[in-house]
Amino acid sequence: MCVAMGARGVASTCERVSRVDARFWTSRCSRELYQHNKVWSSLALPGNPSPPKMVAHVFPPPSPTVLAVKGSAADKGLWFPVRRVYCVGRNYHDHAVEMGGNPEREPPFFFHKPTDAAVDVSCEGSVLPFPTRTEDLHFEAELVVAIGKAGDNVLTADAPGHVWGYGVGVDLTRRDLQNQAKSMKRPWCTSKGFDASGPVGALVPASDFDPTGKTITLKVNGERRQHSTLDKMIWSCSEIVSHLSSFYRLEPGDIIFTGTPAGVNSLRPGDMVEAMVDGLPPCAFRVSEPLSPLKRPRAER
């Protein structure tokens, strides 16, 4: 853990700073450590000591989460590394109404998915398992914004300069668990942040895509279930980036699911899902049967 690493691996560095500075640094070190590359992030605050460039792990770190890209970056064999996954709730008027909200009075609100919930489905034949602990898995087609430049308190007018590109994603949701969490005024973690809950198609650089006037559609087994235009978002992509950056410092690798239009509904094993936005590669996958349960005691319901 962070404090343990501060006490052992970086003791010599901490000794050179005040006790207050050392305590502050050791509480931040795991968040400052850039995911799996053994280097520290660019977020540096005045007065903070310089952390070590290399660290040792107690076990091999997991593989980084990456998404496929199209264009010149793909030609060079490059991928988009995911740092954080943000999501916007109820950002289309008609979807907010169908979910029982009042979009005229609600500012944008955000929730998270774990980084590794983002799954690349750019390859033909991608398959995602039906998740456990739900009888009501829902699809939500969304435009995904990929951040390429760091910033906090970003002005709306400056937001496009922080966007690396765009893609199409599906926010998979355990709707029964979400409804239960809502009724009990509890967080949505288990309903929104489960394994493989954020499939995303290949990303396209911002220079090659303009969201203005584009349509968004989702089909299940070839039947259209969702259809709208991106200009019906209550908060535009630039406004979302600006508003989100007032809560969190955005960094390269962050992706933002920007909300879904009306028409969300259930999926079953065997369903073929295809989410599309004009001008972007699709987010397409088949839902398979649930994976075999791990050999461990089942949690009490």
C-alpha cells in the first residue's frame, strides 16, 4: 500500500522534507503513480518532493487497459491507454424522462467505472459474458470522448483542445441492482462498474470527426432499439469536459461516456449488439452465457 511504500521504498527521500510534507506525499503516492509504467504522473504540486523514477512491485502488475484507434496512430501500431472512466447520467432529455428524472432542473452528474471495465471490441466477433447477480442487463449506447491533454477548471471554449478523439461505447447496466440501489439511496457501483461493463469500439482522432449533427443508433439482433442525434444531448461534449474538470483534474487517457438517448432495454445471452455513431467505427459484440463461477463460497444475498 501507499504508506508502506513511503515508509520503506522512499524513506530516504521523505527524510529530506518536513514531516508534514512526507505525510502528504505518502498519502498521494499511489494516485500519483502512473498506472503500469513504473513512472510518476505529470501532476506535481509546488513544494512536493520528487518521487523515485522506478519502483518495485510485490507482484506483477496487471496489463494496462488499452483501446484500439483508427488513422495514423493505428498505422504506427499505437493504442490509447485508459486511465479513468467517467460517465454522465441522464444527458438526453427523453432518457431522463424515461428514467423518472426532470432534466429541466438537473445539472450534469457523474459516476465512474473501473479502468478495466473498459473493453476493446474493435475486432469482429467480440464476445462479452452476461454478468452475474442480475436478471435485467440493460444496454445504453453512448458517444465516448477520449481526453488527450491534461487540465482542470477547463473553460468550455477551450475544451475541444483537451480532446484526443471520439468513439462509440455501450454502458452496460445491471438495472435491477441500480433500481434497488436507488430505492435504498446507495451508490451504483455494483450496477455500473462490473467486469466488462464498458465496451468501446475503435477511437478516431478529433481531427477526423465532428460530432455536430451526427446520429446515434443501437441495434439488437438487427432491430433498432435506440436512435437519436448527438445535438439532443442536454450538455454538449465541451460543456461536459468543462464541468467534469471542475471536480477532477483530467489527464491523458481519461474517457467519458457522455450519456444515452431513450430506448434502453434488456439483453439476454445470445443477443448481438451494435451501437453506431455516424462517422465512427461501431461498438459491436455478442452477449454470451455467464462465465462459470469461481470456486469460492457464494456471498449471502
